[in-house]
Amino acid sequence: MIKADHLKKVYRTDEVETTALNNVNLEIEAGEFVSVMGPSGCGKSTLLNILGLLDNPSGGTYNFLGHDVAGYSERQRAQFRKGNIGFVFQSFNLIDELTVYENVELPLLYLGMASAERVRRVEETLERVNIMHRKDHFPQQLSGGQQQRVAVARAVVASPKLILADEPTGNLDSTNGEEVMQLLTEMNEAGAAIVMVTHSPADAEYSHRIIHLFDGHIVTENFLERKYAHA
Amino acid sequence: MWTNYLKIALRNLRRYRGHTAINVAGLAVGLACCLLIFLFVQDEQRYDRFHDDAGRIYRVVNERLADGSATHRAATPPAMGPALVREFPEVLQAARFFNLGKTLVERDDQQFFERNVWIADSTVFDLFSFRLLQGDPQTALVAPYALVVSQSMARKYFGEADPLGQTLVLSGRNTFTITGVMEELPAQSHIAVNFLGSFATMKDFASEARLQNWIWQQFYTYILLPEGRDPAQLEAKFPAFIARYADPETSTRGFNYRTYLQPLTAVYLRSANLRFDFGMRGNVTYVYAFSIIALFILLIACFNFMNLTTARSTQRAREVGMRKVIGAQRGQLVRQFLGESVLLVMGALVLAAGLVALALPAFNTFTGKALSLDPSLVVGLVGVGLMVGLLAGSYPALFLSAFRPIEVLKGAAGRPGGGGLSAVRKGLVVTQFVISTVLIIGAAVVFRQLDYVQTKTLGFDKEQVVILPIRGDIDDNLETVKAELLRHPGIVSATASWGTPGGIVPGDDIRMPGSDNTWPTNVFTVDHDYLYTYRMELAAGRDFSRAFPADTSTAFILNETAARDLGWSLDEAVGQEIWWDEWSRDAVKKGRVIGVVKDFHYNSLHQAVGPLVMHLYPSVFGHVSVRIRPEETAATLAVLEQTWTTWAPGWPFEYYFLDEDLAAMYEAEEKAGQLAALFALLAVVIACLGLFGLSAFSAEQRTKEIGIRKVVGASAASIVLLLSKEVTRLVLAAFVVAVPVAYFAMNWWLDDFAYRVEISWGIFLMAGSLTLAIAFLTVGYQAVKAALGDPVKALRYE
């Protein structure tokens, strides 16, 4: 599903040039669950942003679902993201002025989905993450764990092929963190590939493969025993 | 999707109430100002458009040329109208108006002085959309002594009775029969009509020969051209026409004129250069000035919106980032934010309409108009709301939609480095203060000029002078009346004249001995006590004196300008011989100059003092001017009234104070000045409202910085200084730009006065300090609040 070759990302300011990613080669198959680990500043988030089409690589090729997307314009990337990629962030990034229901509905609005279908999908997804009873609440009225469940619901409501999670449990206590990991696993088992950046070895255990990054390089790749459903 | 946009917009507006209030209040006040000005300007431009043929009616006006000088006159000779119809087939109709001035109108025991009394051709009903409620427009003004009255006058004199066929006596001698009742004219008519007498009556006022003449210019002539006819084609034929008809007569008097046409719809606003005009007048300069002010105020309000919205962008950054991550295109975000600003502006517009409704009664009293919020304005208002919303929302929409999702979702964007203002925001603030400063300087210059005009030494003492018209038997018993008045200790002196400062200024001619060429000048006929009563000073020679009986028939006094224009020094002038053609007689008054009076301002200070000749010429006086002592004015006025009743029984007592009358000449400027000051103030208030919001934001952004500074020992004063420094710089930059702009604009306005102030540095300094002080106060509040805050809290907050 994803094939990246010799990915490179260089950040330039007036005085400094920083290489965030250097010659990264990566393949991810449909339905796979991959964790990316490494110390701060090793390029994990940069990799995630490029995989998620939020940013373009400085060099190398990136093939996503058969499309060569490395040179896509911002407009094309936005178009491609829509419905194909879901995001879960450490800080949830829910929109404060929208209710739980409305936050989850947002991706479907941008897909131009008909109203009745939207209602069905949002409610189904809220049931899946077990937050239906809070659908008319605003984010500030929820606990961190509940907020992240809403964020997961928003990421999966459009049934994307790929979910990208950037330290999804970073702001949560262990109980809530575990719940979120369970959810992600369920989503993965339902067919979505997941790439998750994490500092937590425990969370990484949920995945099929762990990639270790250091100074912009992939240093090790470990396959875990758990096999993914659609292999 | 739009429901989603609307929901989020409304929830944001509610959540940041303070910010919303500042934004909406600024916009509402700005829009209300614009709306008021728009109503005013629209009304000014609507004059005379109610006539069905407004686009085809022209007023005939003249440029009178004599001795290389030219005056433009609204009035034409009586022969002009009929000659135009005879000569040019494209002149379909012509109508002449002759103003009877303030006229005594009587019916039984009712008697009132009325204005807007005209003699007019019967063709007025063919040209103008004057609608008769009673009577036949074809015949109403045909017979001599036929009179059409306005609806209100009909009610005033006849109540519920049928006015047709009834009679009214005008000026105590002419009995007119009512032949028509005319519907009241809209306020937007440059001619106001209370009474219209038939032109056939004119022959009793002037001889047939005089009505055929080309010199007597006191008739307002209007013509009707065919649909689509270019008036320039007709104007091109005028020189030959004038050469044939008028020149033979006027050239013997040493002048000629150039005739041209003025569109009816331009008469009200564009007659500033025309003299001898009876019509109501607006001033197109003020229409332009206020339109510009309205635009400026709107810009300031829009800039506020832009500044505050972009300053507060951090609050929307996450939303923008998330929407983009989900797949929103930039265009969609731009539409969303433009929609929000349009929504806000619409809200402000509703509020503005409310403000205008509240302000209209006072505004109407002030401007003397009857403006109202017409429901038909709604479409226009929605259009304006849309336009302003798009204009004000454009920059914020582009700014917000440009956020890069990676950065905002990490919380890095929307945070200007160091908490200062971005270059664009600085530019907007500077522009706001440039506009505010220009408006303040403008208002100050207007007031300075008006003060100058009202306190300028006029060459006579305008205080404590009461002027009464000559009525009844006063004329025949002038000396007795004067003697009677002087017996009262409250009265200092009294004089009779035809010609008063700020009042009647008769235009006339004199001749040099033996020459046929006339020399146009103003000629005042006075009595012996004129200079004394007005406290005018002599520059050479002597005053009229009863000790020289010949003064009555052979003495003239010139003003300094007349002496200079005639090529004489002050001393040379005394003793020179000049001739004056006596009115309506075949006689020439031949006399010598006995004195030169210092120039005095008998016209408004818009006009330079022109040449003036004074002479004694009994029994053609119009007014008695009485100088009274300042004490017990009421008692003195009672004496005046008593004397009036004795000598003019049956005439309502009339008088006016000279100083008040002179002040009225500058009423338009005074009102314009006050309005400009008001709008300047509002502009500054709106700009400060924005600055207040912006400085609150800036202080908030710098909470951590301020906290750290205080922890390492900064004093509160130094923090206040730190926060005010940027605003000071911006206001000063604005000042530098505003000074030349205001200087040129206000010099242009002042050029309209023959006597004017110079724009002093004091005014600029005042405006600069005022703007700076207001800006300081605005920012100071936030700065002091931030400086006095608890640093520990500030640091914890971050």
C-alpha cells in the first residue's frame, strides 16, 4: 500500500540546515500495524507527516496506493488525504466549538456525503468507540481519554485505508491509554493500516512491526509475533 | 457544510464576547456614520429630480464681463426667455420667475410677511411638475393679478373654505385673485413656492419697454429642450444670439455677457459661483467631503476588523489545521471565513440601522432635513453588508487559511514572534491613525477659520446694531422718527440706508465725466449718520455733513478698493468728479468725492471687498440701522416697537440684530465644521477601539515575557513603557504621513475664502498630541494591567 524509497527531508533556515530524514526506505502493506520509535528529534514525526501527505519529502519517492505522491501540490495532497488517511494526535486537536458529534461528522462533510448516510456513519462510529452517550457534549466537558476516543472516531469515520497516530496515548493515564490502544487495534483488525509514533514500548507491543529511527535513519526493524488479519 | 460553518461562527462569537463586542461595536458605529452620511448625500443629490422632465430643463445663466472682470449671475434680463423661444425651435418652452422678496400678504384682518413669493410665466406648469390640486394649469397664470397659492398657504389664509376666486392683498396695494392651489413641493426643490403671481401682472410693476430690456438682470429663466438634445449645441449658438439682441444695449453701458445653460439637476449643488441667486443652495464640496469622510470611517472600521481577527488567529489555528488535515481545500476555508465576516457585518449593520434610527431626529434638526430610513434601503444595505464583509474579511480569510497544519497542530503558528504586530497589521494601524489625524486637523482648521471669520475686524462694529425695514409712514418721516428714537437713552444713533453689511448690497454703475462707459460698483445710498452709526473709519477726506448742504446732491464717498481700482491714491481720490445715472429718471447726478472710507466687509468673507460708492440720496432707503446700548436691550427693543407702531401702524414689527445676521452667513460652514468634528471624533473612537483590542491581545501574548522581566527586576513603569513604545512609534509615523495630506486638503478648502487663516504648526502639534494622548490612554490601560499583574501567575499561565 505504501512504498517509500530513499526518503529525505531537509529543513533549511537562514543559518542552519537540518536533515530530519535521510535515506529512509519503507514499505507498509494494507492492514499492517507499524510502530515507529526513537528518541526525540530522530525524525519520527517528520516521517509521519510525509506518510500522511501533510508535507512533501525533499528527496526520494513515495508511492501511496499506486500513486506517486511525492511531488503533489498542496491542493492534490488535501484531495488525496480526504477519505484515505485518518489522523490521531497526542493533543487530540478536537475543535472546541464543535460537539462530539460535529467533530466526528466533519470529515464526512468535506467528503460531501449525504445527510442520512452521515448520521448513520457518525452514530455507528460513536457506538464503536463507546462515546455515543456524550455526543452532544463539547470537548472541554470530556476527560482526556474520552477526547482521544472522539479523535479516534473522527480518524476512522470515513473508513480510511491508513490511520496515522502521533503518540496517541502521550497525554493519557495508563487506563485510558490502554483503552485507546484497544480501539486502534480494533480499527486495525477491521482493515485499516496504522502507523503509530510512540515512546511507549508497551503501546508498541500492540503492533506487528516496530521501526527504530535514529538521526533520520531506520536503524532496526523488528517483526512481532502477532500477525495481522489481512496478511 | 454551511450549517457547520454557521454553528462554529456563532459559537466563536459567543465564546470571545469581548472581542466580538469590540468588533461589532466598531463596525456598527462606522456603518452608522456611513449610513447617516449616505442619507445626507443622497438627499442633497436628489434635488429637483422629482420633475418629470428634470433631465431636459435648463436654467439660463450669464457671465457678465466688464473691464476684464467677470461675475457669474443666476439672473437674466426679462427679454431673454421669450427671445430664446422665438429664435430657437429646439427651445420648446421658457418660463421666467421674478422674486418679490419678503412680501406682506393680507386677507381681512390676517396679515403676514411671506417669503417665496414669485411672479411667473404661465408656462411654469408646462416645464415643471408643479401639480395643481385646484384650478386649471392652462389658465391659472394667464390673467393679470391671478395668484396660485401653495396648499399650506391656502390652509393658512382660507382654512377649510374654498380658496378659488377669493382674494389676497400683496404689499398693501395689489389685490390678487386665487386661481389655483398647488400641491406642496418636495423639500428637495431649489425653488420654494408659497405664491405664484401671473406674469401679466408685471406690467404694473415695470413699463413695457423695461420688460423688453437686456440690461435689467433680475429674472430666473428656465427652458425645456427636446429629449436627448445636447445643450452644448444650443449654447454654441448663444454668442451670435447675444450679439444680436443684448450687445447693442449692454455695450453702451460698458459690459456684455456670455450666456450658458445649467442643468436643472445641477442648480442646487453647483451654483456656488453664481451671484444674485434666490434658490436654495447646497454645496457640492461638502457632499464630496462627507462622502470621503464616510469612506474613511468605513475603512477604519474594516481595518479594525482585519487587525482584531488576524490578531486572534491563534484561537482558530487548531481548527484550520484540523480542517486541512481532514482534507479541506484552502478555497473552502477562505469561503468559510469570508462567510463569518459577512455574518458579523450583517449583525453590525442591524445594530447600525438601530443607531441611525436613534440619531436621525437630532441629525435632522441639525441639518434641517427630513431624512428617514426607507425600507427600500434594505436591498442596498444588504449589498453594502456583503461588500464590507468581503472587504474586511478578505485579509483575515487569506491569513487564516494559509496556516500550515503541521505547525498549527504542534501549536507553533499564529504566534507572532515577540508578541509584536505583524507588518501588515502595523500598516493598517498606521493608516487608521493617518485618517484620524487628518480628520482632526481638518476639523481644527475649519473651527480656526470660522473663529477668524467671526472675530475678524470687519471695518465696522457689528455688535449692538438692530436693523428694521422701512414700512408704512417711516419713509416719509425719517428724520422725525430718528429724532424720536434718539430721545431714548438706550439708543446711541440711527441711520437710514439702501445697503447694509451682510444684507442688501445694491449693484450699480458710475461713470467718469463725459464718458458713456459705465464702471460697475456697489452703490449704497445712505444718510448723514451712516458712518457714525456703523463706526466706520475714514482713510481720507471727510464724512457727509449737514454743515455742507450741497452734500445732499453732489457728494460721494468711496471705499479704499474703489479708489485704488479707479487708479487714485487716497488723497488723489478726494475731489475727483464722478457721475451716477439716477434710478428710473433721465438725470445724472454729477458730484465729487469728499472722502474715502476704510474698506469694510459688506459681503461674507468668502468674497474679497469690492469697490463701493456711498452717497446721500433721500427717500430710497430700505432699512433703518439703530445702534443701541448693551444695557437693557429688552427695554430698548420695546421702545423700537412702540415707535414702529406709531409710524407703521398695521405692519407687524420686524427687526434683526446685525451680528446674528452676519453669523448666519457662515452657518453652512459652521454646521459642516461641527459635523466634520463629530465624525472625526467617531473615527478616532473607532480606531481606538481597535487599538484597545489589539493592545489587549499584545499584552496577553507577552504575559510570559512580562513575567520574566518582572522576576529579574523590571519596574512596572518600565513595563508600561515597553508596551507603549510600539504604539507611540506607529502614531508618530501616522502623524508624519498625515501632516502633508491635511495641509494640502485644508489649504484647498481655505482657498474658497478671500480672507483666511494660515494653517499654523500649532494645529498640527495639537492634533498630533491629541492622537498620541488618546492612543496612550487606550494602550495604557492594558499596559498598566499587564505591568501590575502577578509574575508568578503569568509564568504558570504559560
